[in-house]
Amino acid sequence: MNLTERIEAFSTLGIILSEALAGIHPKFSISLKQLIEKQQIMNPWFTPDNVSLAIKAIADELTSENLRKWTDSYPGLRTESTPRSVGVIMAGNIPLAGFHDFLCVLVTGNKINAKTSSKDKDLIVFISEMLYEINPEFRNKVTITGGTISGFDSVIATGSDNSSRYFEYYFGSYPRIIRKNRSSVAILDGNETTDDLRNLGSDIFSYFGLGCRNVSKIYIPEGYELTTMTGSWDSFSGIINHNKYANNYDYNRAIFLVNKEKFHDTGYLLLKENPALFSPVAVLHYETYRSSVKVGEEMDAQKDKIQCIVGRHFTPFGKAQSPYLWDYADGADTIAFLLEKK
């Protein structure tokens, strides 16, 4: 299977996923719908809306045009070489969090030996079955397990700061990409439109804020009224009806009240002035600024902790959870890593 065939397979996968989501694919529509509904039973955070959102984001990117534009940046992909086995440890914070690594390994012609999160196994297995239907040669290139992986030549592992220390120790003798905790921020300048602010709500509330590309902190100009922003988020208020999210909201609100801390309460989100990048579920940190230069300096100082910056001069509002194929997690170019001579 050459690069052209691999690109064709993944672009076909994108079409099938889109059609299955729309309920018009003759073979996969019913089974995909059932799988989407089932996820919230095994993982309450994986609601049908959030699973569908993740699948749609993937399907939208898997076009022939995008795949060619992406792979054309790597001349080395045109040279076929002996496939290597790549161990991939996938995260499970949002649905299909490990898909991009899955794609990178296979589009480079390598074999993937994936350990899925216990919270997110069925979806990647289902997509693998779709690929086998498209091109049976992929059957010999994909191994998926929930247990220990072995027999790999290099490793890509995603986890927390704590698990990364374990990964570094365990995989220290292998070529590797080890990803740690990251979060995303938004920078407002006060000139945002209502649509901008509404779209920002998607960056905050999608996946209940559990993704590394979810905005967990906002920088606002001094004197900015929070209600200018929160008034555009009424359409997201139903998030409080989710039991686990509501439990986090109630817990954090109680902590703030007991500690007599100042916060702004929308009834479904708690906004708290706090310099920390990472905020708990149902909490959004904010910080005021006088100088955009200072904010830029702070972004540079914390670049190893920031996955994505949303704003008028950065990632567009509403697009944080719709990265391009060439938007690599933690800034680590996965394709370049996989093409390195070992």
C-alpha cells in the first residue's frame, strides 16, 4: 500500500463517517448510532452530542485535499520503507483523543500497536473496522489492546504530568514522544462580536471542558464586564443538567463560599479571577490585563503548558476543538518523528 492508497483510504473513511453520522450510509449508519448511544453508559462524560462532535471534527478534516496538503509537506513520505511498529498509548479524556496518532502512524505506512484508554476503546476499534472494509491491508497494520503493549520500535504516549514520568522511565530507551498536561487560553481585546463570544462558548463548554484544547482561562482587558461575555452563553446553560458536571459545579461553588472567595456565578459556570492556567470542571479562570505585550510575554513563558490560544489574532473563536491535520498536540511534529531514521 503506497501513500496515494493510504490517502485514498482515509479520505474514504471521512466520507463514510460523514454519511454514517447523517444516517445515510447503507452499512454503518445504524451501528454507528448504536455505538454513539452506548458510550455514555460506559463513560458518562461521553454523551451522544460530544461523541458525535468528535467524529464530525475528524470526518471534516479527512478530505483528499487536506490529506494531500498535509502529506505534501513531507517528501520522505514518498519513499516507501520497511514499516516499523509504533506503540501508542492513547488518552481518554475526550472521545477519540488518540485518533490523530492513529492516523499519523498509518498514513506514514507504519504499524500501530495501540493501548486504548479503558474509557475510550470501542470508537477507535469501530473506525479500524471501517478501514479494514476500505482496504483489507490495514488488518496487518493495526493492533489494539486495553492491556500491555510490546514489540514496538518507538513510542507515542499521552497522559498527565504524573504519568509522563512513568512513561519516561519505562520507555527511556526508545525513540519517543511523551505528552503531558496542557490547557488552552483565550485572549479578548474587547472588540469581539456577539458571534465571536458565542463561538468562544463552544471552546469552553464542548466535552465539558475536559480536552486540552478547551479554553480553561481567559485574559480580558482591564474594565471589561464579565456579563458582556457570559450573556452570549445562554445556549450552553443546559450543561448543568448533566449529573457529573453539576456535581463539580456544586462542589466548587461550595468551596468558594466556605472560603469566602469572590467569584461570578452564571448558574452553570463559575468564573474566578485566578492566574492559574488550569481550572476545575465547571470553573473558568480569568485574568485582567493592561498591556497586550505583557500577555504575549506570559504566553511565551508558559508555552510548554498551553495547547492552543484562541482570539482574534490566533485560533478563531469556536475552532479550538477543530484542529487541522497539521496542528500537532504539544507542538511535536508526529510525522517528522515517524520519518526519522532510527
